[in-house]
Amino acid sequence: MRIMLIDDSKTMRNIQKAVLTQLGHTEIQEACDGQDALSKVGAFKPDLLLVDWNMPNMDGLSFVKAFRQSNRSTPIIMVTTEAEKSRVIEAIKAGVQNYVVKPFTPDLLSQRIQETMSKVAGQPAAA
Amino acid sequence: MDASALDRLIRVSISADRLAATVIIQPGLDPEFLTADLINTLLDQQVIARSRARDDAVADLVRAARERPDQPAHAIVARGVEPIHGGPGRFELAPRPAPPPLADPGATDHYQRTPFHVVHAGGRVGTLFPPADGIDGVDVTGQVLPSRRGAAANVRFDETVIVDAAGAVTAAIPGIVIFRDSSLRILDTLKIDGYVDFSTGNIDFPGHVSVGRGIRDCFTVRTGRSITVHELVEAARLEIGEDAILERGMAAREKGSLSVGRDLHAKYLDNVEARITRDAVIAKEVANCHLSVGRHFAGPGCSFVGGELFAMSAEIAQVGSRAGVATGIVLGRVAEVEDKAARLARAVVPMRKRVDALRDRLDQLRRGSGRLTATQAEDLTELQFEEATQQDRLGKLTHGLEAYLQVIAAQARGSLTFHRLLCAGVRLWIGGWRAEFNTELMGPATISLDAAGDPVITDPASPTPIPLSRLARIIADDRFIDVDRIRRDCGLPRAA
């Protein structure tokens, strides 16, 4: 499975990458903002995207909206410090499937990724 | 001219191999009658293939016969093409692997020179080349002269080699390559009638090795399976995959070493550094050796004098000597396991401290009031990740450490039986104790640990063990790792 990590913090990307590697995922592409991600999604064709909200050049929400114009189905998890309910609703309306609020633990991120992928596959998430 | 006269005067002869047709003209033929057409007609009657070369040869022959009508004339007027038969198949032995290169390219290491061609299973032994097809020829009448395919290579293979469709010949078993009397096979036993010396070089053999005489100083013998040496092993280096049977023994003069993958059987060992994975069975004497035996040392008729023995249990006729040579017996301790456990413990202690410190910091941050800024949230995520990663590593390390500690605990209950004598000056490590003997003890007797973990001695004549402390000085020893302390320091539960 191909996974794209979009976050302006390299540390955050490294943490997410380590969690994904532990889950057995090795095809991972990184992007440092929405604009960078848009330039890479065409060639990489991800099966899942983890997107930060606050980033320079193009923020996560703008990226999701732009991405959804051409792709309605690839699941997106928003990983952000934006914890307010209105923001969560805004993200889901834009086409985000799941939401992880920073700070998160590796276990929580792992659980959200599995939940999202199970939903896409039409199976219940493993406990 | 009638036909019989013509036959007598002009004759067409075809060679036995049908590769040449010759026309012979005898004197007496009317030159006016002799023409190329006549000869060609006769050749056509014999179905000799017509060609420009035949026409030219006939014309030359007619000219010559006319010029000298009183002499016979003859010429080969047609030739066939000889068939080329196919070459025979052949077997080529692969070259022996070259010894490892030396630092000085001009130098030769005579220890590495070996006359044996050794292969591992799957190793290339040679190539079988198939016989070649031939090229057909043609006789003077244009008929095909068939060629023959070459004969198959005159070589026999047994089940120890595999020949694939491409002719690659590989070893089905590891061993020595024997190619003799057109027969190729791999022997899993290397039999050396004499010594391992400069006539054999170092031995590195994947199968069994049998040495008719002995092994000389400074040579190395590595075997994948067992070895039997009928005479003395000198200060050599032996690395034996399975059993080692040294019918006389080994005198290593503190230079040789012995590593045995399974059991060792020897008459005596002198100044040997040896590591035996399973049991050591020694008939006569072990003098000034350092032996590490994975299971049992069996020497009911053997003296163990000088040096040190590590074993799970031991049965020895005489331990030490009346001259007071320093002799140590260490029961239930395996140096490698101790080292690994100690190394793991050294890694676990600081890592546990790091994890505890991280956890304290996280608790402080989580307890802090107010909403986190984006930077604080990311810092906290990073810290949580660090804590989870370190915790994961710590879990793996403690799991490994626990396994080693359990092995140490299981092994720590060894016993020593001495049949004749245990001399003063011997030191014995058993459990967490060191016993120092200041007086000699007569055998037979067995030293072991009682249910409380204290050393006791049992005389077969009296069923009740008595505390060893009545006969020897017993000291809590710190030479080996203290399992309880490690458990405490590393936060592991106490063993049941």
C-alpha cells in the first residue's frame, strides 16, 4: 500500500513513518506542504494520505479540497493540532475520512490508520 | 570397335571409399575414336556426378592420351567430399578454488596449500560437454555419405553428483572430489593416512575427517562433521562441527585450541583451550587446560590437574594434585551466557532510567493546565513517540535478559562427583558459592546444592548429605553475575 505523509515538520513525518513501518508499510512518500503534495500525488498514486492542517504555501484543508476535485475515493486522515469541533466538521466536509489530534501517541495513530483502512475495505477494524 | 574391346581399353574405376573416380585409357585405341564425349558417356553410365571439374579433367585426359597413344593414360576425373564425424563428448573438472590471497602477493602460505579438492553441497565440480554432430559428405555419384555423431564422454557419475541439462556437474553432498578411472564421485569422509602437515596443508572439510597419524603444530583443521585422530594432536587449531575423537589426545602447549560442536572423546588433554558444546569424555588426564563443556564432563578414570573446568556437571577420579597446582571447577556456569546476560543488564539499567525520566516529563506536561499551542502539541507528540520507542526497546531487552537469567538459573544446580581424591588447593564454584578446600577429601563423594541452595557433600556410604562448609571454606562469590541483584536493578520480578 502506498502512503503519502504531508507535514511541514520533518520530525512529525519521521514519527508517522516509524509507526507505518511498524505496521508493515514501506512504500511511503513525503511532502512538506500541500503544494508539494499536489505535485507528487499524480505520479505516486497513494492509497492513503496523512495530512497536517497548518502548513506554509498550501495548508492541509486547501490541499484536501484540491485533491478531492480529481479523487473522491482515496482515504485521507487529518493529523493536526486543530481540535475544535467546527474545524473537524470543516475537514470532514472537505473530504477527510478520519481525524487525529496532536499530541497523539503512536498507538492512537496506528489505530486510526487501521480503522480508516478497514472502513475503506468494508471490514471492521481489528481490536 | 565392339563393347568388350572398349571396356578393355577404357576403364572407369571408383575408389573403395567412393570418393574418387578414375578413368584409365590403355594404348591401342584409335585416337580418332577417343573423344571427351565418349569418356563422358562412360562416366554418365556409371552415374558419376557431372561438373565443370569433371569435364576439365576428362578433356585433359583425352588430350594426353592422344598425344601419347602408345602409353597408358589415367586421371582422377571426379572427387567426392569426405564426411566429417562429430567429436566425442568430454568431462572437464572445475579448477580447485584458490586459497585466500595473502597481503604480500609474492608470498606463499604453505599451510594453505592442499592437495584435496573439496566442495560444498551445490558446488561446481565440472562440466560435461556433449558429443558433437558430424557433417555429411557426398560420393562421386552425388550420394550422401552420412557422418557419425561423436561418442558420449567416457565418465561415470554416482548419486553424489548432479548433472543438469546444460552439463553443469555439481556436488549433491559436501566432500572431497574423487575423479579416478573415468569415475567421478564425492566422498563425505576425507581419509588422511599420515599426518596433517605440509603434505596436506590446513584442512577445511565439510564432511568427516579421519587422520591416520596425528596433527602437527600450527596447522588448522576445520570439519563440518566429525573427526577421528589416531595419534597425537600437537599445538594445532581444531574447529570440529560434530564429534571429535582424539584416540591419543592433544598436547597444545598453550598455543593450540579445540572447538567441538557436539561431544569430545580423548585419552588426555594437555595445555588445551577447549570449548565443547555437549559432553567431554576423557579417559586419563586433563593437565593445565581451560575447558568449557556445555553439558557433562565424564572422566571417572581421569585426573583433572591445573587449569579450570566449566561444566554443568562433572565426574572425575582425581581433582587437583597433592603438589597444590591451582585447579578450578566451575559448575552450572557458561561464560558466554553470563557475558550476554551481563551485557544486556548493563543496557537495561540506563534504558529503564531513560524511560522513567521520559515518563516523568510527560506526566508533568500532561498535568500542565491550559490549551497546548501547536508547537507544544508537536513537542508532546515527539516525546510520546520517544517514550513508546524506548519502552519497546526496553521490552525487547528485558525479554532477552529474562531468557538468559532463566537459563542461568536452570543450569546453576550442577554437581561434582570425585571417585578417588579431591586435593587441597582446589577451588569449586557452585550456585553462588565458592568452596576452597584446605584439606584433601577422599572419594567417592558428590558435591551438589541442597534444596536451600547451599552446597552439600554426599558420601555414597551414608545417604545423608552434610554441609560442605564443614569440610571447606564457603564464600559467597562475586565472580559470576548475581541473578537476584540483576533482577532487582533491572526491575524484573524475582524468580519463582
